[in-house]
Amino acid sequence: MDASLYDLAPALQLALLGLAIAGGPLAWVWLRNRQAAPARRLSALTLLTLFLTFDLVLFGAFTRLTDSGLGCPDWPGCYGNASPVGAIQEIRAEEARMPTGPVTHGKAWVEMIHRYLATGVGVLIMTLAIATWLQRKRGLPVHPGWPALTLAWVCVQGAFGALTVTMKLFPAIVTLHLLGGMVLLALLAMQAVAYRQAQRGSGPMPIPRATRHWLVAAAALLWLQVALGGWVSTNYAVLACSTFPTCQGAWWPPMDFRQGFELWRHLGMTGAGEHITFAALTAIHYSHRLAAYALLAVLGVLAWRLRGGPLHWASRAVAALALWQFATGLSNVILDWPLVAAVAHTGGAAGLVVVLTWALRESRATETHAAKVVHGREVSV
């Protein structure tokens, strides 16, 4: 890999910009909760960081879908500068050479704004980790392992972001970067629930063991589907099937699964250096569609089983998000992958990750069905 792909000259400027971006949310949380207990302030900051990370995942999808991932072809800056303003000559030269290529002024700004937002979120996560460790010494009933793990993971995610650029949108790396963003959402959701439980002074809520099993199954299928969806998007296989419910007018179109799921290869190519076939792209798309049918069925059962219990809110959220994913996924197929529907589809997946992770952390299996929860505590009836 060419060493010029990494230019750390603007790193300090980007770090200072990240501090400035994070300063707004930090000041807002402090002003609104300056009289609250430390656990309350950290809970509010965790929820705000979770919301901003959700926004970052959506903007990452926008960056990918607008082909802006190589808008600045080095890392962490743009041609060794902290913003596209300092790289205007290099960008103009690339635009003159290839007007519709990967490097344009618009794409450079989209890519750099994504990096600015990511840096700001990283600062917020670092603040959470440090504050939780400090408050732990003062009796905060939340283990600092969660924020420490989240901080470690955001560093891993940053590394995947760098590799996404320097390895020229290598499909496996881009997919792992998408998955990493979803993992970050899950870690923040786990952390948010931990603070919530600390505030109310109780642990997870009891739900029937069978319902808990459906919840685990839905979460497992969701992660599989997110991985398949990322593979579809990074290989630009969405339009391999442009009809529904059939694909190319058939229930089982010609597909090449071996080539489609050859993981370590360059974009649009096979490991042998040949162009990937349309049958391989069809296999990628159709695998995602078939897994979607299974996931929607499980989510439907889960939404039904959660109704009326302590996690009744999750029942409505799961049902709404499942319908949202069906509608946006169908729109991507029949409307030729419009940008709004594609970003919305990623948002629905991220929402499901947060809801199912929250429900898993907030629940525990119980054998008794004759129980109710009052103020977060199990009471026999």
C-alpha cells in the first residue's frame, strides 16, 4: 500500500475540530443536567451520543451511496489538508482529468464532513469512558467496562474507516466498516440501559423464557441480515433484481454463490482478477432477500409476544421498523435504488439494532408467567 495514502499532517487540526464539534453536545448536556446526579448526567450524555452515532451511521450510508468514499483519496485529511479548501488545486486537477470520477469538490466535502462527525463522536465516547472511570471511584453503580469497550471499538472503527479509503473501497473492508458502525450503536445502547438501570435501582425485567428465545433469534438473524445488506450495498448488487417478488422473472434466477461470496477481492473483480459476473451479483442480492423473509417472520412473532408485557414499547417499535424495512427495501428494488430509500433502509436496520439490543439488555428469562413488573421490580401475582 502506498505510504502517501496516509498523511498525518492534519491530524492535530482534525482532533481540535473534533473537540469543537463535541463541545456543543457536552455543553448542552451539562446545562440541562447541572443539578442532576452524576449517573443522570452520564445517562443523558450516553443517550445523546447514541443519537449522534445513529446520525453518523446514516451519513456514512449517504457518503457510500453518493460514491463519495474516495472524495479525498488519502487519510485522515484531504490531500494532506484538514479540509477540501486547502486541497482545491489537487481536486480541480482530478476533476479536469475525470469530471465524473471519485474526486470532486462535492464528494470531497461529503467525505470530510463524515470524518469530522466521526471525530466528534469519538471525543464524546472518550469523554464517557473517562467520566465513568472517575465516577466509579465515587460509587457510581455502573461498571466502566462498557464505556472502555466502546472507546476501544471506536478506535477499531476508525481504523476500518482509514482502510476503506486507502484500500479503494475494498468490499470486505467497507462491509466490516458498516458492521462496525452497527456494533458501536449496540455498545452505546448497552451502556445507556446500564445507566437507566442504575438510576431506577433494579436490574433487567423478567419476560417469559420462550419470548426471550425469540428475542435472541431475532437479534442473531438481524446481524446476519445487516452483514448481507452491507455486502449487497458495497458490491452494488441492489439492481441485480429489479422485480418483486420474483427476480428477473423467476423464483430462482441464475446465480453464482461461489463467486458472489468470495470475500477477499477488489470491487467488481474476482480473486483471480476477472470481472465479477451478473449471476454472482444476483446471488448476493437474492441471499439478502431470502434472509429478509425469515427475519420479517421472526420479528412479527416477536412483536406479537412482547405486547402487553414490560417491554410492550419494543413490540410497537419492532413492528414499525419491520414494516419500514419492508417498504424501503421494496422501494430500492422497484424504484431503481433511490438515494432517500437507500439511506432510510440503513436507518431502519440501525433502529432495529438499537431496539433489539436495548430489549436484550433490559430483559431476562423467567420460568413464571404469573408475574408483573412494578417500577422495574418483579412482583408475584
